[in-house]
Amino acid sequence: MTVLYWLRNDLRLHDNEALAALPAGTTALLPVYCFDPVSLGPDAYLDLPRTGPHRLPFLLETLADLRQRYSTLGSAIHFAVGRPEEVLPALARQLNAGAVHASAEHTTEEEEAEEALRAALGPQVPLRCFETLTLLHPDDLPIPIGRLPLSFSKFRFDVAAKVRVRPPLPAPRQLPPLPSGFVPAPLPTADALATALGLPAAARPLPDRRSALPALGGGETASLARLHDYAVARHLIGRYDDTRNEMLGEAFSTKFSPWLANGSLSARQIWAAIDEYDATHGARSKGAMQLRLELLWRDYFRLLAYRVGPDFFRWRGLRDQLPKPVQSDKTVFANWAAGRTGNAFVDANMRELAATGFMSNRGRQNVASYLIHDLHQDWRWGAAWFEHQLIDHDAASNWGNWKYIAGTGTDVRDTAFDVPQQARRYDPQGRYVRTWNK
């Protein structure tokens, strides 16, 4: 049987259920990556490419690395530009495929893409979706997803505490060959993609020596190197709780998020590395516990998006609360986006984002709060700007965090930050502001 494998945000060999579940009778496998005009095209709020100037090159690096890793196992990747519900059924017919494998996504547009593909394939070619993105497998939860608590604390203690994190699956040692005679299309360049999709060509920003991101590049090879360096070579897990609110340098936080976002690193692989750290060093450090907590937060946003569906992205709150009134002004928003608000702490963070595609968690919370609560702008504009700019954009984490700061998530308390106080606390000597406001 020939199986098509629709690559999504699961761009790795390790801990990959979609590959591990290939039927024993699979005689040919065709991995396919679709450059979807929806995910690459303009957003609904700012009319900017969703996959912007930092994330697109990182994605192309990731795919180039994955193609090489597939090649060592006797396989390859076919690259196509178009909607998956059009590309994959045509390939299934051409190759007489018996099934399509894919990673399950749990945010609205991605689920709609799955349903569109399932309908286009018809009953003759089943679409089988596998869990590759969550830390906790939804099948292991002690409650139905529809009863997921609208409280992280309740989720943490009443749900997650009762679930054993599955060990990461080993990478395959061999893969079935491509279908006989099939020649996969090559990986396109950024310029070729822009031309094919009718998007403006965007030059990749030059490397910036001030960047907090390690210069490792995209892909599973780089992600596993970073994990080893952080967790094993330098033992940085133990000090993570002490450094996580810093804002300069590559070692203050893990920087795993770009690889987690496109699935070239799995959350379970990180969890296993924390387990190994604890076993080696003999005690559960505060750093290890904090890292576990943040992986659970990531999972909670993803599972919450699964539970509430389109409400996760809507203006109103999940508890029907209304956001604070807005005074929508595109000039005000543009000044915020460009780092020209006049607030030095906010401006430094926004300039770092524009230059590198990255911003610390502390910075993200403060600039979001400033846009919403001080400048009174639409929180969805901010979420869309982050989607365009972030190298580590993940729909559930990005929109979930923006919804939280806007007071429209699961928490009904006032979520406004005292930005001047935050600047004094987390940049007391002004080093961060001076670095990015030069």
C-alpha cells in the first residue's frame, strides 16, 4: 500500500506517531509538504503575510534539514504550493494511495483544513490523524476534552497531575521508498514562493549580534543540538528559574520555542531531557519544575483551543467578558509596532522583535499589556503582528497569551501590567533598553 504523509508542524523524525503508525504493509511512502496560501498569505486584521520575514527562512531551513534526514533513511519530500485539500487528493489518485497520514492540529483553521481534506479524499482514502504536538496525549486525559477546566490551576492539579507523559518515540531507522517512478518537486526558494502566491518578496533580515537566539538555524538537527547543549553540556536546566526573566543573551532561557513551534522538536523530548537531568543530579530543581510548568502551560493553551473552538480567537471572552473599550488608530498601532511609542522599555522590545523575530516572555507580556491597556488598541491586531513577526509563532500559545492579557481568556481579573515598574524590576540598570534603543 502507498501512504501519503502530509507534513505539517511535525517536521522531525523523532517522537513521530504518524511515522511510527505506518501499516506493516506499506510498500511506498510519499511525504508531502504543502506551502498553503492560507498560512502564508495575508491575515484578516493587518493584511500582512502570516508567515513573515523571520519565520519563512527558518521554515525553509527546517525543511531542507528534514529533507536531508529523510534522504539518509532512503526517502525524500515532495514540495507543493497549494491548498492541501487540492494537492493531496490529486496525488492520492495519481499514485493510487491507500491512506493519508497527518499530524492532528487543534486550532480552528487547521481543523477546518483537515475536514476539507477528508471530504475531498472521500471514503476510499482514509485520513488518519495522529497526536504529535501535545505533551499530554488527549487520549490519556482523565476527562473528555469538552470538560477541560477553564482554569490553568485546575487543569494542572486535577487533570495533568493524573496523566503520565508518554516517553518519546524513537526515530525510524528506515523508511519505505518513494512510489516507483515518482520524482519529488524540489524545495522552493522564498522568492519563488512569493511569486507563486502573489506575495511581496521580503528580504531576510540580516543577523543581529544583539540577538538572544542562538545561531543554530532551523531543523531537527539544530533542535537536538540545542537541547543537548542546554540540558546536558551546560546543565542550564538547574538555573533556569533564576534566569528566565532576564532579557539579554542566549542562555537566560531555553530558546526551544522556534523548534517546538514547527515541530522539529517535541515537547515530550524536552520532558524526557528534564527527567534525565533530575535523575543525573539527584533532585528536582526549581529550574526543572519551572520548565515542566511552562510545558504544561503550552499544552493547556493547545487543549483549550481544542475545547472552545472558534471562541479561542474571538473578541469576546471565554467567560463572555467584554474587552476594555478600544480607540482603534492605525497610526498609534504602527508606532507601537515600529518601537516608536516613547516608552523606552516597550520600544526596545518591539525593536528586538523586528530585528530578530524573537522577544522574551517578559517582554511579550509587557508590550501586549501596553498596546491593550495603555494605548487602547485591538488585542487581535497585536496577535496578528506577532504572528507575522515571530520566528516561534504557535497559534495556540500566541493567541492564548494575547487573549489572557486582554482579559478575555479564562481569567476574569484585570491583567494590566505596570510597565514602568516592570522595567525597573527586570532591567534595573537599563542594559536591555540601551542595547535595543541604539
